[in-house]
Amino acid sequence: MVMSVEEIEAAMIEKATKSPKPQLYVKDFYKCDPDSKPRVIKNIANGLVKKGELMFWSSGSTTMYARPDRIKNEEGAEGIN
Amino acid sequence: MAKHDTPLLDELEKGPWPSFVTDMKRQAETHPECWDILGQLELSFKDRITHWKHGGIVGVFGYGGGIVGRYSDVPKQFPGVEHFHTVRIAQPSGLYYSTKNLRSLMDLWDKYGSGMTNMHGSTGDMILLGTRTENLEPLFWDLTHDLDQDLGGSGSNLRTPSCCLGDSRCEWSCYDAQDVCYHLTMHYQDEIHRPAFPYKFKFKFSGCPNDCVAAIARSDFAVIGTWKDDIQVDQAGVKEYMAGNYPANGGAHAGRDWGAFDIKKEVLDICPTECMWMEGDELKIDNSECTRCMHCINVMPRALKPGKEKGATICIGAKAPILDGAQFATMVIPFIEVSKDNEYENLIDVIEQVWDWWMEVGKNRERVGETMQRIGLPTFLKVMEIDAMPQHVKEPRSNPYVFWKEEEVEGGFERDVEEFRRKHAA
């Protein structure tokens, strides 16, 4: 069954909320809809960042995604490396 | 007056070469936070560990790249570098700057940052080192609105494409490298500014096989100008070089007396494929053996030129040494037409074919060259729908295990494999 964009978005938000690690690679979202091409998943992930549902976390060489409430700001007391 | 004692760093000022320590001390006179860089670096030398934390959530609105978060892990000791983010700015094609533009950029960086720069990063863009989070949006506004410039790529994005001078100054350029670079930069704005891949991906465009931007060594997708037909030879020009009337290498080595030009010693004998010889006073070239090393053309530019049927070679998969050491790109497409008429459609088709495969098969933090190496070139060529050819073979017979598929063997496999295995149990 083909999933709608809204259904994929919901699955991705759920994954980002429940995953043991707060930060996820874009590939980690591929399983949210195995029938969608990676580029479609990438576009939906970036769309979720635009909506404020996800946030980018970049090491400088790699970029990951996370729910905003699951990653602490480095400028706060608990920095992440 | 120095804010911190830096005896270890001071040693670095004693050598014969210009020292970054001296530069930073000078910069600290107008940007006091630079004292804290020196102080923190001195501490790192003592502790033998970096005190930078890199990465984070900083960026500018709408972009997922171009800013690399950097923080001190000893901010109380060195408050000037509590935040010290890096800003990557897309460089102009071929690195053509006007002094006005450079002054404006430096004014901008003096206003919002430490004033320290790295010109240029290995991707090619201008790297501005050291600013605070609250300065990022105002800096981005001024950069894009007043200077009409943009951020470059970072993270899992397409990195800022870079190119050589191309047609603008170089007679050897086989395609308009600057135009291709600009066109693809505009075409892939989304991929440059927002993450798209398992890891970084770099384009580089060199107009000829001299490869002045080192595309073959530094980019995942190298487009290197080449030609299909024969090297153009002006025999009268060759005679002028042999007579010593034209300086070899365009006079590049004129600072020292190297003796009279010797075409045999300086050109024919060091041709890597030995495809050149003299017949009387005529230079002969077996063009079918030429590997486009450019040496003969570099030595005798007034006598030899690239052929007339021009295009590019595509090499894929170079990278620096994080895993398995550095690797050069693999030649995948020996010749492709590069035409503005179709808006470089054939180049774009190849790029997207690579991306579609790599996004699916590549592991997290795996460069496309590493994926190719893991999966194997034969599989990669099948994915790219390219028939294997001798030029793809790096060295013959290095792998004796060739696994044929039944459909590749005339008549198929007639032998009963099960029966065979019963007689030859492992």
C-alpha cells in the first residue's frame, strides 16, 4: 500500500521520538516507508525541519536529524559532542 | 599585551617560516578573543588533547549547511572562544575576486567575527573562523543582501562546487568549466543548502587533464576536460622549440640555466606511454596510446594543443584518508560531451544515477568511493549501465576469482552442480 506524505511524516516523527538515540541519519528514516525512494524521504525529512518537527544536528562533516526537544543546546548546561 | 602565557606556541614563531602564532597575536590586537584561541591551543599542547567541541545545531534559518558549530570545552577559562563557529562562504567560480569584494567580506567578518579566515578550505570555499551564535543571522543577512553572496555546503550536503579558470584564461580548456560549475551550483541549490546524502559529496570541474583543481584527488565526482581526436601539432612550432627560439614550458623554468632544449630527453623519453617519436625533424604521435598526461603540451604549448573534438572524462570516488587511506577517483566514463545547449543534461543524468544508487546502498558516513570499493567496480558499472572496457582495468589479473553467471556463459552451466559437489565435498 502506498503511504501518503502525511503518513510518512507521522512515521518519521514517531521514529525520531522513540529511537534510543536522539539523533538519526537520513537513512534511518528509509524504513518508515520502504517503498519510497531515498530522495523522497530526504525531502520529507527536510520538510519536517522546516515545520519545526525535526532539527538538524551537524558535526560539520555529517548532518543528522532530531526532535528539537530531544537534543540539548550546547550553549546550555549539558553540551553534546 | 598578551592575555595568556604561551611558551609552547612561542616556539613556533622561531622557525624560518611565517607563523600562524604571530598572525594570531597581531589579530588579537583588534580582536581580543584571539588571545583565548592562543590560550586554549597552549592548553591543548600541554594536555595533548583538543579542547574544541565541534558540531551542533547552529545554522541560519532555512539552511542545513554552511555553518559548523564549534565550542570550547573550557569556556570559563577562555570566554572569548566559548562559541567559535565556522562560516563557509561559496567562492566565485575560478576564484575570481575583485579587491572590492574581498574588502567588503573582510569588513563583514571584522564586524561579526574574529577576523580570522582560511583561504580556501579544501572544498574550495572561503572559511571564516570564529563567531558567536547571535551573530550568524545578521552576518547571513548582510552577506546575501549587501554582498550578493551565499553560504557554501557542509555536513551531508553537496559541497560547494569548484572549478578551474577554464575558458576565461586557459587555451587548453576543453569545456567551459566555470559555466558548468555555476549552472550546477544553481541547479542543485537544495542539495547544497540542505542535507541530502549519507555523507558529503563534492563536484570539481577541471577544464583539461592538467586538473588544476585536483578534481581527481579531491572530489567524489570529477569532470576533467579531454579530447577524443588527435593532439594538434604545429610542426613549424616544434622546430622552433628544438632550435631554442621558443622557451620550453612557456618560460616557467627560466630562472635557472637548464641548458639547451632537448626534445628527446625532455619530451619523448618521458612520455608515459612512449607514444611519441621523431621521423627526421617531424614529431609523430600515436594518439591511440596517448593517456592525456599533458606533459608534451605543457612543455611545447606553442607547438601542441589538445584535439578539436572536446569533452570531459568523468572520474568518481576520490576521498581523503579517513577510512582505508586516501584514494584517487576511478575513471568511469572516458568521454562525455559537455554542452551548454542541453543545459548539461547528460552530465546531470550521470550525477543523479550515481546519487540514486549511493543514497540507497551507501552506509552512513560512507563516501561514494568507499561504497564503490565495497560493492566492487563491476557492480557499479552495471548500475551505471556502462559496459566494462579496458580503461576501467587498473591492473590486469590482480584478482583470479572471476564469478561467471550462467547467462554469461555460452550454453549455460550444463554440469549438475549438486552432483559435482557430492564428489568434491568441502
